[in-house]
Amino acid sequence: MFPGSWKDIEPIDYITETRKRTGVLWLGHTYNQQISFLIGDNIAASLNLEISRFGPEFLNDIFRITMTRARTCVIKSPTEWMDFINSCYSLDIAGDEIKRKKGWRAMNGEKQSFKVWMDQDNIRNKAVDDKYDPTIRNYFRYNLREATKDDCVITVFDEIKQKRLLVDGINRSAALTMACEEDLKRDIDTVRIFECYGSHVDVIFPCDIPQLPS
């Protein structure tokens, strides 16, 4: 298990980072809804609203009553990164294509480790094979300059199962992993890990934590 040099942070800091990044269904999930204003049968104006079932203050209280804590860790070397990523599970589940498409809706679905997900989705081939759209290929190509634009990865750690789930940054993580596999002595930009952890994180991420293997 990745030991890391963790530093405790306030849950609200984790909530803030996660709300603006991940599309995973969790208690802080947000979505946009357009409201139109009509004059007669014509749309006079429209307004885009960001909707959230639980605001940051309520989320902070839920973290408190479930005793869910938050921490951060800065990774500066390929060796550290490989130790970390080898401890991670992806959001994808094991099984045939039909089951995998169901994702968190799949009965008895089980999350794949990050490395198994890379193999299952042929990520290494997508990074180099010209038959893939250049935009897709670029998702998985590590560029030191580009990496500095978004250096955060979001995870959640279940203390009961002793498993870590990667909830945001999977494509960037794949690109960095392949770069580190090629050269463990290369320079990498620092990566900041934001993680919540505890024994009731299934309350915070109710759709995905139950699928982590025991």
C-alpha cells in the first residue's frame, strides 16, 4: 500500500477541488440546467444554473458526522508515482462489454485495478496507434508543459476495504504512468493528490465505493 507523505487538510478543501473536477455521481455532484424565459411563444432570455443537491456547507457536515477526513500528498518522482498508481482502482468494472457499459448500475459489478483498466482498454495502443483520432491519442501522451496546467488527481480511500479509487484524472494518470514506465529517471512535474478517507466513504460516493473488491 502506498504510504505517501500525507498532510491532513480541511474537508472543505477536498470538497471544493472535487466539485469543480469530477463528473462522478457523489453527494457533491453538480449539473447544469438551462431555464428559459418566454414572452408569448418566444424565448426572450435563458439562464444556465449550476444545480447541486448538497451545497459545500451541508457536505462539510456530512463529512463530519461520517468521520470522513481529507488529506493531500505531493508526488515528485516517477518511483513515487508508480507506487501510488499501483494502489489505485479505476471507475471501470470487470466483465464483458455489456456489463462494463452499465458501470455503477451493474449488479455485483467489481472495479478494475488501474493497471488492469489500462490493459483492458488498450490505452498503450491508443497513445501511439494512428488509427485513433489525434485528440484521443493526445489524452494519453505525457507532456511536461501540459502537465503543469492541471496537476491534481482526486481519490477516495476506503479504510474498511483498504482500497483506493481514482475518481478524477484517469487519462492524465495513464499518460504519466506510461511515461514513467519508459523511464523511471525522467523528470516529471509534481502531482497533487487530494483524497478523502474513512470507514464510511460509501456515504460520500454511494454509487462506486460498493463496487470496490473486499
